[in-house]
Amino acid sequence: MNSPSAVENFTKAAVVETRLSGYDLLLHPGLNKGTAFTEEERDTFALHGLLPPHLGTLEDQLERRMKAFDNQTSSFERYNFMRDLQDSNETLFYALITRNVEKFLPIVYTPTVGEGCQRFSETWLKPRGLFISYPNKDRINQMLADSRYDKVRCIVVSDGERILGLGDQGAGGMGIPIGKMALYTALAGVHPEHCLPVLLDVGTDNEERLKDPIYIGWRNKRVRGQEYDDFVEAFVSAVKSRWPHILLQWEDFAGSNASRLLERYRDQLCTFNDDIQGTAAVATATVLGAVTATGIPMKEQRIGFLGFGSAGIGIANLLLAAMKESGLSDEEAHKQFYAVDRYGLILEGQTGLRPDQARYAKKKSDLKEWTLSNPEQVSLEDVVQNAKLTVLIGVSSQAGAFTEKIVREMAKHTDRPAIFPLSNPTSKSEAAPADLMRWTNGRALVGTGSPFPPAEINGKSVEFAQTNNSYIFPGLALGILTSRAKRVSDSMIMAAAKALAALSPTQKNKEASLLPPIADSRAVGLKVAEAVGKQAIAEGLAGVPDEKSFETELREYVWEPVYVPYVRLGD
């Protein structure tokens, strides 16, 4: 982040004006150009001797960093390499990613970021973002007040309790906000200085972390109940006071907190939860791609879920809206959904059901014609056999839960079963996509949460759609920021899903992947942003007056990772 006293003209400029010089300039990750500082700039900013004599270019540096990256021996080493680069030269870091998204996305994001969170304490070196710990609950306003945060326009915040499918990582969960904010920039062009990762450290219930002598977080059991709510309220209040027009993204909160915090605050400020709404949008887009590929209308799809926490419910709610748009009533649409959680198919009268889960509960009378192995606990296998699902979505973090028997049963009842094992990281996936194709004789339409390599099926190389939130949340954020949206509506989330679905290769080839190549993510982000911004305008939620103004704002806002000349400001 940059102090206005040090950097006066940094955001979108043909030149950068700064008072920094010497070591201070080179140590600023947003300003450092390394060997690419020109001879004149080295004179002006007292850099001679601090840099080797070689006058380089961004292209030179990209070639060197790529070689160094390739020399790392594991994904985790590559992750640390990229984190170190981000903390020393942001322009070079983002130039690497944007020029080879497919290569770098699995390193800076899922799946490798999961290990990065687990091992965060052993690798943390430089401050990035804010750790707001419970003992500092009375200092939140003071921490946010620093002038280096004056240009912040968006925040990703986590409390580290439900990191991917890995559970409670405490302060190590900061790896997720850092990674998400990096993709705001890499895949949508949001300027790095506008992004602030935040970790709300309320302790951890992970005994391994608490006993680890190098753990960097607050060494305490998690604060819960009213104390937790008061802490979150203090944070949100401070954020609203500091930045009245902020975009706040909630990330990797446990299910019980994720949905209720979103509901509590979604009408107070511009906010969304990527685990609920981003996951819903990308899953809905993938299902719409399957609809195109199979020709089975949306209203005739029968959709099953394994895992029905906040992510599953979010997906179901958006798909329900799509069902109703296709002509079904609310009651008719609900009949098309089958939600299986830890105790089997969700049924009316079960104890412990949340209201948002209960909406999808089946009546026991609905199952009177079913053949069941155990009427007291209806299994996923029972659901697949009796409901004849056309779509199966996994958000359970149960590795291997989509068994060969279940998949083969599903393939008996539908010609091209759509199967989406979405749990992250790869180790938590409900099935390997190559197995899904083998068990269905190559007929399955597959979307995965993490990247998997292509598989040889019936003599053909088959690539798998990565049903990854990175298709949605960067563009969603860009559309919100450039339309100056006041709130994030359900219709804006649907607009993002439809924009992505419109880019599905199945629009031209029914045998193609359900989603565009990950390599096209930056172009996808811009399309999603356009759709989101225009929907905000249509709903009267935007701060820009019309679509023409929005398009101008969008075009002028997007930041590209290139070096520009520097000019020295006087003291």
C-alpha cells in the first residue's frame, strides 16, 4: 500500500510521480522495477550502486523469473517463490500471471494455496494486508486509519475457520485473502493499491496450530457467540466509517457464520460472500453449459447435491432462480432438487436443520414409491437410483464420495450425466474426473473445483472444465467497482453466471468443455464485469448515470502490469 506523501500519482498514469528514492523505492513492491529502471531514473532516484549495471526490460525479467520458477522442485516451493516476488515487485508478479494464467493460477490460488495456508507460519516474512486479532478489538479504527490505506476500494476478509476443504487454519487463513486479492488484479485489472486482504484472528480450534511453537496467530481457542459477533460488528463498523463506498468480500467463514453474516450485512454495505454467491454463479454457469450440451431444458433437470452447507445452498438458490426463469413455479422448481448432507437426504422434521436448508427438505410422502436400503437415512446412492438425477454436484469435502457404483447408476438414467466434484483442494475432490469419464464410457459432462490434467478416454484427450470461482469473483468485483454499485443484488450474481455461460464452448460444439479455457480468464473477467455493471445500472444500484459512462469507467480503470516512466516529486 502507498502513502499519499510518497506516491502522488500511481493508479492509472502514463508516468509515476514519487518522492521515494534509493532503498525506499526499491523496497516498495508497487514501485520497484529492478533492473528495468533507466539510466536517467537511476540518476534521479539515487539508484546507482544499488542495482547491477545491466539495463533490463520487463521481457528480460519475465524470462529470468520463469526460469527460476521452473527450477523450483515442488508446487509449494513455487508458491513461496511467487509470494516472495509479489512482495518485491508487484508489476513483474502480475505480468507473469497474466501472460500464462493456466501455468500460474494453480500455484497462486487453488490447489497450492491450501498448503500455503497450512504452512503459513513457517513462510511468513513481510507484512501484506492486516491481521486484526481479538486482543486488538479496541484498536481497529486506529489500524485502519493509516494513510497507506487511503486508496483502498475493496477488501477480502476471512476468519480462517473453513479454509477450502482443510478446515480451521487460524491466522494461516490469511493466505486466502492474499490469493483472492491477487486474482482481483491478475484476472480483472483491479489496481493492487486498491486491494486490502484482512484476517480476523479470533483464535483457532486446530490443536496442531495451537501446539506449533512457530504458529504466528493468537494462541487461543476460537472466540464464539456474542463476543464473536461483537468483534465482527466492530470491524464492519470501522470499515464503513473509514471507507463508506468499500466493496467487502467475505471468504472461508464456517457455514454457520458465512450465511448469517452475509444476510446481516448485505443491505448495510456493498458486500458478497464468494463461497456462497461466487460458487453459486460459476456452478450455475456450468450447469447452463450442460443444458446447452445435452439439449435437456433447465426446467427438466433433476439436480442432486452432496454437501448442503452454505456453498451448496447458495448454488441451489441460484439454480432455483434459473429454474423459475425457465417457467416453473417456486413449488415446482423445489421438487427438482435433492439435497444430501451428513445424515442422508434432507427430510422434513430432521433436527438441527437451518431454515435455508429446510426449504429443500423432502417430505417422506415424496419417497413412497422409492426403493430404499434404509428408510431412516436415505443415501446418495438411493437418491441417484430413485430420482434419476441429471446433475450431481459435490461440495462435501469427502474425497471419493462419488463412487463407481453411484456414477454408473446415474449413467443408466441419463445419456450425458453432468457431474461436478467441486470440493477443494484436489485431495478433497469427490471423484477424479478421469474416473468419471471411464465409469460413464466417456459420456459424462465434468466440472471440477481444482485443476486436473487431461485424460485419455476412448483414444481422445479430454480436458475438464475447472468450475472455479476465479471465473466469477474478479469480474464481479470489477463490475461493482466501476459501476460504483451501492449493493450486490441476487440479480447481479445471476448476471455474472449468465455472462460466463454465454462464453461456454458448448454454444458452438456440444462435445466441448463446459467452460472457456482458464487461459482466457482475464477476458472472461471483463465480460462478467460488463454484465454485472449493466445489471447494477438497470436496478438503480449504480453510482454511474448510464451504460455509456460505465463503459468509459470500465475501459479507463483496468490496470495492466507494465512499467511506466518515473518522475521525482519535490520534498
